[in-house]
Amino acid sequence: MRYVILRDGEQVPVEVQERDGGYLVRLGGVTHEVDSREVVPGLLSLLVNGESWEVTVYSPEPNFYHVHLWDGMRRVELLSPIDVVMRSQGGATAGRGLHVRSPMPGKVVRVLVAPGQRVTKGDGLVVVEAMKMQNELQAQDDGIVREVRAREGENVEGGVDLVLLDPVDG
């Protein structure tokens, strides 16, 4: 699986591949052998390239993690590559932008909302498959679905409107 870590404004590509007894993790171009055991919820015992680490991980909100190592806490954001593209194109904004756009060419797998439906920040709106990954496009603010332009099974181009939202008055 491919991800991007955002930390202090820097994007670090990460690729995680399962293997017998652990993972191969390619982080910033360097491959590491990682074995992981959850000691108690949120506390991980890691063996990274033969070196032992204890790490606590807490997720205060989706995609955000507080990672505590021996030398302090790091706040990181973990995104899929398509999420990074959506942000750069402004396609992920719902509520304020009123448009949820396909971040790249793909196939609509599922439509999760209907016109007139009220959505809150973080609600899934539509699932698009691109680059062999299914990605749920979510509302970035509260709103009411004005129009659903996506149809399950259809292929869409990048940048096309899939769902239009009206803002909810506070």
C-alpha cells in the first residue's frame, strides 16, 4: 500500500508491503524491515532493521496521528496518494467549495448520498477507484446534497463535479 506522510510541511512517500512475520517499509526512498507487535492498545513494540523501538500512537482525528518516541511527540498526517492530489487540485472541498470533484480519471464504485441528504464533515459521499485503489471522497464541511452527478459504474475524468453541496447555515 502506498501513502504519503505530511509532517512540518514536508511530504514523505511511504510504501508498506506485508511479508512473512512483518513488513517491508520503503520510507523516503530507503527500505526497512519492520516487525510490529501491539503490546497494549496504542503501544507498539517495533523491530526496525534489527533495532528495538517502543512507540505509542494516538489518532485524535482521521488521518492524524500523534507518534510518541523516546525523544518526543511528532504530529503526522497519513494520506493516500489520491488524497494528496485532491488537496493540490482543491477537489476535496465540499461544504465551502460546494463541489466534490474527481481528483483524477477513475471509475465510480459507489454513490453514498442522495439529493436533499444532510451530511456532516467527514461523511463519505462517493467512492472512486483510481490507480487500483478505492478512495472515499468525503465532505470537508457540513452541508446538504444539492445534486449527485456521479453514477455507479461510470468512468469519470479528473476534475469533474461528482457531488454539489449547499452550505448549512450555522
